[in-house]
Amino acid sequence: MFRTSCNVSRLQGVWKCLPHDGLVGASVPHKLTTNASRSHLSARSLIQLCKKNRAEWMTFQHLCFLKRQYVTHSSALCQRARPKQETVTSVLDDREDSVLRRVDQIPNIKSESGTAVPACDPQNIQSEPEAVRAARLEARQWKELKVEYNDLPGIYARLSKIKLTALVVTTAAAGYAMAPVPFDPVTFIMATVGTGLSSCTANSINQYFEVPFDSNMNRTKNRPLVRGQISPLHAVSFALACGIPGVALLTLAVNPLTGFLGALNIFLYTCCYTPLKRISITNTWVGAVVGAIPPVMGWTAATGSLDPGAILLGAFLFCWQFPHFNALSWNLKEDYSRGGYRMMSVTHPALCKRVALRHSVGLIGLSALGPVLDVTTWTFPLVSLPINLYISYLAFRFYRHGDRQNARKLFFCSLWHLPMLLLLALTCKKSRMTRDEGDVAAGMTSLAV
């Protein structure tokens, strides 16, 4: 006990003699110097990394719901997705294990002739070479896709929905041809080109916003942005490269009213119709207004004013779109439901059939307004009556039964009904000479009175 107490007192004396403050004061600068050198090394390594990978400085991921990162290189357009490799591998391994368990549980299948069909041997799957297995797993992963510049015209055509754009340009040309003015080829070309560029802009921005929803639908899963063939920045740049010259062409080369209608149509399609598709069924009515503006643009491009004839042509397109789109969406309601779109065929199927029938019958009344508004002759309501009655008949069958076959018939009828209706209206167009004679006769009658 005495020896132990002496040792303790000796240690305490030594501890008191040590320069505690000096040791602590010396250790703090030493640690700060070490940390500073480490941070300096990390900063230098970060600078070297940035210098090596300059192509990856900027990623064009502006919207939070776009789950991929896109980068561009000088040689080709690329898309790179960076999944978590460990998670994907574990999920794939679990799936393979579950497949192996199911293979073990499947008995031998015997055919009717008595010959036994050999079952799958799980040992063959397990004895798969490591290189083959790694290649198979790599094929399932997201990887960099390179697009050659020769493929860009086809990608741009799909991005701008070239068939829909062609329909828009056709209706705008019909509106120009129906106007009661002399035909000016230069103005006609400027109006059609500007309308087509505006349509390309609206369709491209629409696909840019709907990438995560289009990926869930069979009808839209192969669009360029969904497949990652081009980056979102590239798509938006293409939209701006079409929209700015298109609206400028309509405003400066045609007239400001047509340019305003073109810009309004882009705004309605991208900022109103596109978000409303996931909010309310009123998106169909807004989309019908968007489709009704192009023939009005053609009329205003020719006349420079918004006349009753332009409103009549827009009303034709407005009513026609309901049997056309409602029949189309009826057979695609599972797809729209999977994408999260609130269409009438998904949420209000009875209303979808009623609206299609109502607007099909409305085409008959609008055709009768043609001669009343001094746009067509009195033969137009008569010659257009058979096709209007036929589409109304198919809409009535769609309303009564509401099956896929009747919806398909109504949709295909609408494809040829609109060109035929516009062609008949152009054939029965009231000539300018007839209008002038009518105005002179009206003036003489007023003078006589």
C-alpha cells in the first residue's frame, strides 16, 4: 500500500511539471496546418478534374421531374443516365433468384402425344459465364446513346409531330383560299410557312413538358425525348429556332393580326392545354380552340381582318375535333389513364359520347350558315349534307353502344370528312364578282328607296 501511494504521488508530481498549455497551444496550429494542406490538395484535384472533363461542366436538367441527365459532346449528341449501380444490380439479382425459384417449381410438361417436354435446367443458368452475365446485365442498364447528325431530320419530324403540323398547315391554307380576295402567292407562302413553324414550336414544347408522362404510354413511349435521342436543351432550342422566325414572319411579312394569332396559339397549346390535360377535362375544349385558330389565321392573312367567314371556318374546325378526338381517346383510354391524363373517355365516358354526337350534328347547322354569312353559295348545305349526316349517324351509333368498333369507325370517318368538307366549301365559295354584284344591287336598292 505504501509503495502504491508513492507511485501515484510521483506520477502526479510529474504531471504537474509538464507544460500543459504549451502542448495544447502547439497541437492546435499543427492540426490547422494539416487541414489547410488537405483542403488545398482537394481544391487542386477538383480543378484538375474540371479541366479534364470540360464536356461535363453543364448538365441541362432544369425540371425536377426529368429523371435523366443530358450532356452534349462536340462529335455527336449524347445522352447519359447515371443510375445507382449497386441498387440496380441487387434488384436484378433478386429477380434472377425469383426466376430460378419459379423454374424449380415448374414440373415437366407432357404433350398430348405422350412425349415429355424437358424442363428448364437451372444449373445451365447458374453455370453461365461471368462475362456473358455481365454483358446481359449491362444491356439492361441505361447507357449512353449517340445520335448521328444524319438522323436529326427524322427526329425533328417526330418532335414537331409532322402529320399534325401538316393538318394545321392544310386548314390554314383552306382559310386563305376561302377569303374573298385575289390570290397572292407570296403572302400565301409566307402565311403557310409561318403557321407551320408555329405549329412545330408548340408541338416541341408540348413534348418537352410531357416526357415523364409520355414514357408511361404505349402510344408516346418512342418519342425522341422519351428515348433520350436528343437533350431537352436541344428540343427547346429547336422550338425557339422555329417559333421566333415563324411569329416574326407572320407579323412582318403577312400582318400583325395573323402574327398575334400565331403567338396566341403557341401560348394556348403549351401553357393552357398541356397542363390542363392532367387537371381537368376542359382541356378538350381548350384544345379545340387551338385547332380552330389556324383557318382563322389563313383568312386574316388574306384579308387582314377578322370577318364572320373566318369565325365560321374556325367553328367548323372546333366542332369537328370533338367526334375526331373523342373517338380516338375512347380506344386509348387505358393509355391515357396510365399516363395520368384527365380525358372525358377516362373520367366521364357518358359525356364523351354525348359531346361527340352533339358536335357532329352541329356541323349540319354550321354548313347551313355558309350562305347566310355570304361565304358560300346555297348549294353548299345541300352537297355537304350527306357527309354530315353520315358522321352524325356514326356518332349516334357510338353514343348508343360505345364500343371500340364504333369508336374506330367514327375516328376513320373524321379523317376524310374534314378534307371533304373544306373541299366542298371551296368549290361552293362565293366568288368576288358575285359579291360585288350583290353589293351594287344592294346599293341601287337603297338609292331607289
